[in-house]
Amino acid sequence: MGRVIGIDFGERRIGIAVSDETETISSVVSGIEVGSIKDCIDNVKAAAEEYKAKEIVVGLPINMDGSKGPSAEKAINFCEKLKQELSIPVLTYDERLTTKQGESILLSADMSRAKRKKKIDKLAAQIMLQGYLDSKKKGD
């Protein structure tokens, strides 16, 4: 087995999460302010090397009706650029409602809006990656 990196790609920030070596549990790694796409790719490459990742999963923000909007297209483009830079598989995974789930968790922790803003992308990446890992175990 190996580790899987999960990415929540956003216009202002990206969240990064990583699985344990048994691909059972995901944990928050970091959040990165988005500058250039090259900087984002360099940060993801560094995380992949540090954690010896065997694959990367980029959250795909699909609309509730199943359509792909501008955010999904940006995530797909980012995923394509990662594929060109890395020698490990890079794929997408439906991340519908992960940000809402994360927001709910942070609200229940009575966290201020400013603190929630800084943590939401990391938590969304962790929730999305956990969903991906669970679906792999089930064979979905």
C-alpha cells in the first residue's frame, strides 16, 4: 500500500490531506494560498514526495444536478497540469457537499468566521479524501 494525497482546489486556497499507509484514515496536511498554478503544483509535488504518495485525488466540485460548472472545469484543468508534472496517477473524485460538511463541523466547534475561513479548505480536503478511501474499501 501507499499514501494518497487529497486536494481541495479552490480559487483562493487549496487544502491538502494525506492518507495513512494503509489507506484507511485521512488527515489534514496544509492549506496553501493560491498564487500561480505553478506554485500550487510545486506545493502538491513537494507533498507527494514528502509523503511518498502513490496517487493524488483532486476534489471535483460537481453541481447538485450532476453538471460541471466553472469550478469543476478549473479543477479538471489543474488535474491535467498535475498529470503532466507527476509520474503517479492523478484522478478526480466527487466532492459535493464536503465544504458544507466542513463548515458544519467548524460551526459546531464554535469557531469564528475568520478562523473557519483559514481551516475550511484543509478540512474539505480531508473529508473528500476520506470519502474516496471509504469508497475504495467498498469497491465502488
